[in-house]
Amino acid sequence: MFRRKQAPAEVPPPDDMVVIVDRAVDPQLVVFHEPAGFRAEQVRALRNRLVALNPDGEPKTLVVTSAVRGEGKTVTALNLAMAFAELERQQVVVVDADLRRPSCEQYLNLNSEPGLSDVLLGKLPLERVLRPAGYRRLMLLGAGTRVPNPAEVLGASRLDELYQRLKERFQYVVVDTPPCLPSTDAGVLTARADGALLVVRLEHSQKRQTREALRVLQDMGGNVLGTFVTELRGQDPESDRRLAYDPTPTEEP
Ligand SMILES: Nc1ncnc2c1ncn2[C@@H]1O[C@H](COP(=O)(O)OP(=O)(O)OP(=O)(O)O)[C@@H](O)[C@H]1O
Ligand SMILES: [Mg+2]
């Protein structure tokens, strides 16, 4: 732990220091809420594997998707983007490309503002709608103004241009998508991206649907890098305390 050399008079002594955690940010965002916990470490392990897959450190777009609703795509995308943002000198953005049921702003406790749809429709420049996500230097490109025709708005040529522009500015572009079986949006978003992760929710996801999702993504030319399993209750530190590895408390001076 860093120690203050000489605390200025107006700064409270360490004993009185208060750590403020924004409890309104969804508790599932474990990299934010429990950075030393087991689940945050699992996300960092995934991040490290993805970094290892990119030895030249080139800018990459990475889509997070799953077969059907409610499998943990958004939570995984946000946690992963936060884990990337923990790395030194990495500029990271998370994009809410679920134009049908956007939820990144809600998870981050931010207001809904213009974003992706407005950029894709040429209504606003990208620079105007990028904003801090509230965690380190992580930036957010929210879903933006609701549109009646998401599939058309996410046109392939517009997406190519957007991905390209985001990669000029960010090392990692993490894209949250709608589920890939009910609509074609996620397939299009995956086909244009550098890689994709398929989220599987333990005891909820159906093998048949996950297999079908994988087939759809691969048929569209997507580069599926692997799966991320959510709700691994059996390995929760609550069931096995040896899996939690918090730093030992340091002595106060
Ligand atoms: N790793 C996890 N462990 C336990 N619960 C989780 C985990 N990830 C997400 N959840 C819970 O599962 C629910 C769905 O999560 P999330 O919104 O990320 O799913 P989604 O796949 O993005 O859903 P949608 O398809 O509706 O966009 C939420 O209630 C969330 O709190
Ligand atoms: Mg979602």
C-alpha cells in the first residue's frame, strides 16, 4: 500500500478516510464492486487470454454475444471492458450495440443519451457521443436514440466504418449485442468484428441453442474465440473459501 509522506492539514488522517463506492452501479459489475474477488479474477483471466491472443497489441474489436436473452452478455461485456481498462496505457471503449433492449447505461447508472444509432445514422459525430463510463479511463458509446429499424441501422458498410474509426482511437473495443438467435443484428456485428465471445449461462442455456448460435455466427464468417460461462456457483468463494484470495490487510501506521 502507498503511504502518504506528509498529509496536508486539511486532508483527514488515514483512519478517517472513507472509500466511496457507487452502490447504484449494478452489483454484478464485479470488477467495479469487488475488484479483489474471485469473479473479478475470472474476468481478468479471460482478459489476459485475449491479450495473449493479440501479441502485437493491435487495436481489436471484440463482440460479446449469446444465443438467447438473459444469459449475461451485458454484464460480461462491461466487466471485460473494465478489466481491459485496468491495463496500463490502454484506451478502451464499450459499445452498446443492443439497439433493441439497450442496458449498458442502466447497469452503469448513467442517463440515456445519444449514442451509436445517432452516429450510424450520421446525425452526430462520434466524438460528441463518447463519454466516460465511470471506471478508470473506460469510455462508453451508448445505444443512442431508439430506432424502429435496428437491423437496417446496423448496416454492414456503416459498421465497418465505425469499427475502423473506433480502432483508430481505442486499443480494445468491446461490443455488447442482442442475442444472436432471435435477430440478425449480432451476426452482422460479429461478422465485421475481429473476434467474438459466446456467453453461456450455467443451468440456463440450452446446449442446442448454444450450438445453433455458434453455427449461425460461424456461417456469417464470425471469428468465435471461445465461450464465457456465467453463474459458476459451484466455484463461488462462498462454497469454497480457498478460492478467495484477497490481499492480507496491511498494518495502519
Ligand atoms: N456472472 C453472473 N452471475 C450471476 N448472475 C449474473 C451474471 N451475469 C449476469 N447475471 C444476471 O443475469 C441477468 C441477465 O444479465 P445480462 O443483462 O448481462 O444478460 P444479457 O444476456 O445481456 O440479457 P439481454 O439478452 O436481455 O440483453 C441479470 O439479472 C444479471 O444480474
Ligand atoms: Mg444485454
